[in-house]
Amino acid sequence: MKNFTTLHSSEPSFTVSELNRQIQQLLEASLPSILVEGEISNLARPASGHWYFSLKDDRAQIRCAMFKGKNMAVKFRPKDGDMVKLRARVTFYGARGDCQLMVESMEAAGEGALQAAFERLKNQLQAEGLFDPKHKKPLPTRPERVAIITSSKGAAVRDMVIAFKRRFPLTELTILPTLVQGESAATNIRRQLERADVSGHFDAIIVGRGGGSLEDLWSFNDETLARAIFNAQTPIVSAVGHEVDFTIADFVADVRAATPTAAAELLSPDVRNLQQKITHFEHLFTRRFEQTLQQHQQRLDFLIRRIRHPKERIEQQQQRLTQAQNGLQRALFSQLEQRQVRQQYLAQRLAAATPLKTVHAKQERINALEQRLRQALSHTVARKQDRFASLAEKLNLVSPLNTLSRGYAIASKGSQVIRSVEEVEPGDALQVRVKDGVIDCEVK
């Protein structure tokens, strides 16, 4: 080692700027890009958007700068006291003789190891088929009972309850409180999930919490919890963190919701859309009912026109009987006239032949025939009258008027005849027709 022995030494000397430039070249050449862990202190965020802070441990510290274009990719908002891991370049600012780190990326300390563990478990479960879409259960269209497994004090449960009340307040919600962060959180969540699934009471289950870092959400990356979600018989909706956050529970669940509010919206139909559908179907049913009623009314009118009153039918039968009697009388008179003509003809022949004995015999024969004819005519008329009386009696037996005279009645509502108790309801007005009039009644 050489010492300064004289001011007139021949050894070359550096200026301060040359020395600092030499130091800068050596540092930046030997440490192009490094990983550094430490605690943030003296963090400043000026209007330019750049970050300036110190990174320290228990024995030393170094200045750091992270420009706006780099810090926009950081997934969390750092603060003083946070332990972080930095990817940085060592720089030396010669004008002040300061050494600092130019930060390229930043993550919470330990997050890299967590991310690696996350990827290992994800690949393992994916290889086992736990993420296969063929195992996903469809969500119910309008679930009546929904279980929410989350922290009872967080904003997530409040957002989900508000969304259900706003969209479909008839849904029965059951909050199953659980830890969502910490060592025992995964076990607590799994037990609540198995409890809700085994009960068979719920149509769907929501498992979730609000946003946070990878470490905050780590309980939802537990393997036993993932397998419990996969084995559940009830449809599971995972609603962990924000839209950019993904956990193992999201991949195993039947449906992944971007946020807790989105999970509530997936399981709650919009009551306004339901009301519109109900109104539409009500109008459609009314139109079809009116068309059917009109068709049946037309059919009823047609049948009423075809129905003839028994009195009218009796009158027609009476007319037919009268016509038959008149025809029979005309036929008998015609036959009688023919007989008389024949008799006169024979009498003339007899008179011409003058056989008195024969004449008398023929006369007696004629008288006998005439008697038989009259008897036959009388018998025929009697049979026809008996037949008519029998037909009239049968017709009277099937007449509704005769039925009413035996104490029966016909109940109707408007123009509709009542055939069953299922066609009336309490308060309906009915008309009851009896033998001699109509009684207005009310169904009690």
C-alpha cells in the first residue's frame, strides 16, 4: 500500500468527477440486475407519479427510485414498514456521490414463494381433473335458499346482502360466518362448507371475501378446501377478491364470480324482469282464455239452436199422428166405397140373374164381410190410439219438465249448466230451475 509522502509524487491522480464516473461504471457493470429484500421507509409519491423511498434492514439502508411507468404494474399499494422484494439496477449518481437502486418491479416479500406454491397446486389439481368443466354443476335458475360463507364483518357480506335485496328479496339468505385470513381460516371455511352441503337445505353456496394480496387470499388456495368444494353436492360459487384476483377455489368451484356482488347477481333473478314476464304471460293467458271462451260460447249457441223443447216435439208427433189417422180414415173410406161399388155391381148381376137364394146368400156374405170390415177398422184404430198413447207416455218420461215435477232441479251459472262442484266457488251466484220457476242462490 502506498502512502502520500509528498505533494510532488509522480503517481497519477483522479478528479472527484473522474472517480465517481469510475465507481459508476464498476457498480453498474458488476451489478446489472439484482433482487433485494427489505423494509420500505420514507416513501414519497410526488405529483409526477414516481416513487422515492429507502430500503433498509436492521443494519443498513439504500435509496431507491421507481418511475411511474414501472410502478403502475405493482398489484398493491406499498407503505412505510412493508417488507418487499425488488428487482432493481444499482446506479451511482456522480454529481452527489450517491448510490441508489433503480427499481424495475416490486412484490410483497414472500409473495414469490407463495406464487410458486400456488402454481404447483394449481397444476397438480388440474392434472387430477378437478378443474374439468364436465364436473361443473349448473346453478339453479331461481334459488330459494342460499348460504354465504364469509366474514360476518367484512364489506363483502354487506355487498352481497344488498344485491340480493335489490334484485330478488324473496331469496332466503343464511350467513355462515368464518375466518377468511390467517392460519386456521382454510379449515374454518372448509368446515362451514361441509356443514352447509351435508344439510341439503341450500340450493347454492357462495364462498368468498373481499380483495387483498396473495398472502391475504391464501386460505382460499388450500388443497383440502379445494377438494371439499369439488366433492360438494350443492352448486358452489367462488367470489374471492376482485376481478383480477384468482385462487384455487375459483378454478374448482362450479362458477367463479369476479366479485362478491357479481356472485349475488348470478344467483338472484332480477325481480323487474320476472314482473315483466309475469305480465306478458298474464296477457297471453287472458287472450287465449277469451278465445277459448268465445269458441265454447259459439258452440253452446249452436247446440242451443239445435235443442228443441219437448212440447214442440210432442206437437210435431201429434201432427204426425193426426195425419196418420186422417190417412187411415181416407184409406178405410176408400176401401168401403170400393166395397160398396162392388156390392152394387154384384147386386145388379144378381138382379139380372134372379137367383133369389143365391142373392140372399150373397147378401148375407156381404153383410158378414161388412161386419168384419168394420170390426177390423175399429181394431186398427184402437191399436193406433194405444200406440200413440204409449209413445206420448215414453216421451213424457224423458222430458226435463217431467223430471222437474219429481223434485229435481237444474243449477246454472249464467248460461253455463253446473255439472260438478269444481265448477263453482264460494260467492258465485247461481240460478236453480224447478218445476214452476227459477230460484236465485249464492254458493256458501
